[in-house]
Amino acid sequence: MPAVTVEDTTTLPRVPLPAPRTVRRRTRSVTTAPSAFEGEGFPVRRAFAGVDLRALDPFLHMDQMGEVEYAPGEPKGTSWHPHRGFETVTYLLDGTFEHADSHGGGGTISNGDTQWMTAGGGVLHIERPPEELVVSGGLFHGLQLWVNLPRAQKWVEPRYQDLRADASVLLASPDAGALLRVIAGDVAGHTGPGSTYTPMAMVHATVSPGATLDLPWRPDFNALVYVLSGAGSVGIDGAPVRTGQLAVLGPGDTVTVRGAVHQESRTPALDVVVLGGRPINEPIAMYGPFVMNTADEVRGAFDDFAAGRLGTIPAQRVSGPVPHGDLRGQTD
């Protein structure tokens, strides 16, 4: 899991020690992500499965893609498909992935890079491994996060952000026992490169065995901690967590993560992604690739897709069905 690393974390700027009146967040729930397959058949863990959308708001869905060692000819991606009403964030830890969309966005990401696509009013896109990776095989590991857009911004013009690994803001905990990579949002006055419509923060933290990270966190944001690998505990109550588990935390201004003293040999540290955002608190209607406020708006998105109003791609590159899912929603 290379992502972005440094030889000496003591050289990095530090997040401050918790203030005397800091309110450390408690753990509300810990859930284990079930395994599934996405796109053309690559393995994922459904990080948010079984968690109420109201606890996740403004986030909607997250897959941990891999970690998988592909044999030659095995790497897989997705076919062309539509989105409307939200943003997709693809953060790659190992391997290489290509993106292209009908609005002209696109690029290739590898270790520690992030692709941030705002679907807005509608876009078609594809994500896949490059041909050379398909031929050679190799390690593949990453995350894809869906971030909701508020009603007033669901129809914004699509856009694409290519965030290079070296643009992430690197920080350390006060004792340098944890390395932080700020991808988006503000952490202790340090702002990541991702530009967001919805106020939020996304941080990848590597916590050394036995170390404790007290991460300053905006009290108006919710707080989610997903374990990419390793073992440890989360919250002031020390709820145990391990690979593939999501912790939802309660209110406060500090997120506490501790690395277990003893880790498996293949996971020398605890790696987590910490997410938080200001809840949008609007009705949600989700079906397959569309996230709107009402079921009628979702049906309208399917109609627009069928009529070709979400963009065009070369006919010979269209393959596979439109992905579908359960209609999910919440009310005010």
C-alpha cells in the first residue's frame, strides 16, 4: 500500500495536540463490509452496506476495490455508463486506472492519485485498467466514494479534477506516529487539493503500531472511519476495528484512532480513511447510477439517458448494461 509515503514523518508539519476542552467522539456503530463484484467483475468491499443514509450524509456509497493481485489478462474495469446528481471520487493506492467521460474529462491515475468527477446534470464515463496492465497483470487497490450534491447543485456543469499524489497535503500527528494525507477539506488549517461543492474532508492516515492519532475535526461535520488494512481502535471508547470495517462516530471535535500494538506481517500499520462532511439534510432517491431528490427525478434521468441527453460516446465503445440497484431514499 504505497500511496504517498515519507522516510521521516518527523519532518512534516504536525496537527496540534488536543485542547483541554476537546470533545473526543464516541463510536456509534461498527459494521463489516460485505464482498461483491462491480463493473466487469472486479472484487470490492461495500464499505457503507447496512448503514443508514442519514448517518452517512453527505456521502452515499463507497467501494474498496481490491486489494487484488491480478494474473495476466485478469484486470477489469467498467463499461461506459451514466451518472447524474452527485460526484465520484476514485483514490488509487496501488496499480493504474484510466478514466474518460463524455464531457472531455479523463486521465490515468496510479499510486496515491485521485480522480474527482462531478456528474452534475449528467455525464457518461468509463473507468478501466490500461492495456499494459491487462497484459501484465499486477496489484490493484483503491477506493471509490460517492459524494451527494445538494438540490441547488445537482444540475451543475460536469467537471473533472485530476489530483496528483504529490498535491496531497502531508501532515503528522504530534508524536509523528501517524502520517496523514489530506485529499480534500481543511485539517488543522491545512487544505487538501480537492475542490468540493459539498463541505467535506477526506484524509488517508497510516497509524503506526501502538500510536494514537487525535485528529481535529469540524464539529459541524459527521465522522466516518473506514479501515483499509490493519487493526486498532476508534473513538474515545476504544471500539476495536479491523480491515474492511466502518466506524460511525458521534458528535465532537476530535476523531481518535489507535493502532494495535501487534499487526499481521502483511499489514505493518493501521491504514484508515477518515471522512466527514456537513449533512445536506435533503430527501434522497437513488437508483443505479442516479442520485436525485425524488423518484420522478430518477425516472427523468433514465429517460434523458435513453434519449441521449447525458452525452455521447463512439458507438463502437458502448458495451454492457446500465448498472442498476435498489431504490433507496430518506425523507425530511
